[in-house]
Amino acid sequence: LTHEVVYHSLPRRRRRELHGRIARAVEALYADRPAEHYEVLAYHFMQGEEWAKALRYLRLAAEKAVDAFATREAVALYDQALEAAHKLGEAVDIHTLMRLYQAKANLHLVLSDFERALAAGEHLLALARQTGDRASEGAALESMALASRYAHDLDHALAYARQAIAVAGHVGATSVISGSYLVTGSVHYLTGRLQQARADVDSALTISRSMGDITRQSFALYAAGLLRNWEG
């Protein structure tokens, strides 16, 4: 409580200055092992309103949290990273923004927060189309398809997945094509269209095997097992 009273008695400019000094001191003292202090550096550079440094360390701290399966902490850090990015405005590379939104979309899916996953995908889609990045456009559509499918909005899931397949096909983004076939396949088997589901799941399995994509391959094998069970 004493700390809070003293801290808030300081002028805002003085607080920013002190946070900046602390951040630079930590950065210098632990230059040989910065990963141990990403969160501290991110906090102090954020409070010091040194937005470029804050963005860098917030991204690193978020990635560290993802690796530790601290998903909610990672989402909070990515939210702060986006705040820092918006403070920097046009100084931020648009591809950095795209990576932030892609990460948020993935993490919200893990948390079953499908509405926010869809919103992050929509941001990514807009940025990808702005830059003409077809691979990222396909990835955004695949993400939106997944969010819609798990939210039981099957019509939109099917539409987004088909768009993703079409876009990714132009640039050879095979992982997006495989993942999108998994979505269309799951929509088909959920609605009783097992023959269509089989064709899509087989396509997903063939593509994922050819490129060594173990994650999508495992999902495709799981879906194929479900289909055999239901057909039986």
C-alpha cells in the first residue's frame, strides 16, 4: 500500500523515466540470459512507454508463455503487444501485426473462445488482403473456418474452408489446404454426408502425409477412424 501511494504520487513523466531506467538496467545486467526476464522487461518498457522495446519483449514473453502452455497469460501478453503496436502506428511492420493476430486466433481456439478466435482471424484476413499475401489470407480463412466449425456455425465453416482451399491453391500453401479439407470433412460427417466427408478426409490425409505435417495427419487419421466407425 505504501508503495502504491508513493508510486502514484510521482508525476507521470517521472514514473515513465524510472521504468525506462529499470528496464535498461535489467537488459544490461542479464544480457547473457534475457529469456529469464522477458516479462519484467516487457512490463517496464510498457510502463515507460518505450513502445518499440515493449513490443519486442511482449512478443518474446508471449512466445515463452505459449511454450510453457500458459495460454491465458500468452493471450494477455499478445493483447498488450497489440496495444504497443497501435501506439507505434505505421512504424510497425504489417507482417508483425499479422503474426500477432495469427497467434491470438490460435490461442483463442485452444481456449474454446471461438468468437474472439474468429475476430482475430478477421483482422488477419483484412491485413493479408491489404498486403496481397495470399498464403496468409488462406491461413486466416482456415482459422475462421475452424472457429466457425467449433462454434457450430457449420454454413460459415464450410464457406470459409472452401475459400481457403481456393486461395491457398494459387500459392501452393498445402498446409492450409490440408487443414481446410479437415474442416469441410468434419462439417460433412457432422451432417451425415459420409461419402463427401470420406473424400475430404482422404485429401487431408494424403496432403498432410506428403508434406510431413504430423499435426494435421493425426487429425485426419482420427477423422478417418470416426468415419469407419459410423459407416460400420
